[in-house]
Amino acid sequence: MKKIVKIIGILLVISFLSLYLSSLNTNYYSNKNVLTEEAIKNYEKDLKEGKKIDINNYIEKEKNYNNHVSSSFLKMSKLIDKCINKSLKLVIKYLDS
């Protein structure tokens, strides 16, 4: 019985770490703004012509490539994170007393 619990615990930790690291990578790219080469040329053209410059006219939001599967795994990762945090707090509380 202890062996099964240990294996399940190890699998949960490995799953959490892999999902957590992938979510860090996804969040970086989903919040990234893109300034294309065409937008740079339009900016330089408008600057030379003396037009009023607003950066929002040139920045394009990068497409979001998240899908149902990645969203589900992200939710599962957050759930595993909560469970691990609660269990670690209980272990620390037990060891502290």
C-alpha cells in the first residue's frame, strides 16, 4: 500500500512540475506584443510626414494558440499545485509541533 501511495505521489509531483513549466512558457508568449516589419515601416513613414504618433496603431497582439487540451492541463496543474501546497503546509505544521 505504501509503495502505491509513493508512486502516485511521485507521478503527481512530476506531472505538476511539467505542467507548471509549460504554463510559464505559454503565459510569456500569450502576453507578448508583436511589432512587425511592416508596422515599423509605417511608423517611420508617419514620423517623416509629421503625423501624430500613437504606438497602439503599430503594435499587433500576437495570436493566442491555446486550445481546450492545454487549458485543461493548466487547470489540472493549478489543482495539483493547491493540493501540494496544502499537504506541505500540513507536513510543516506537523513537524513544527
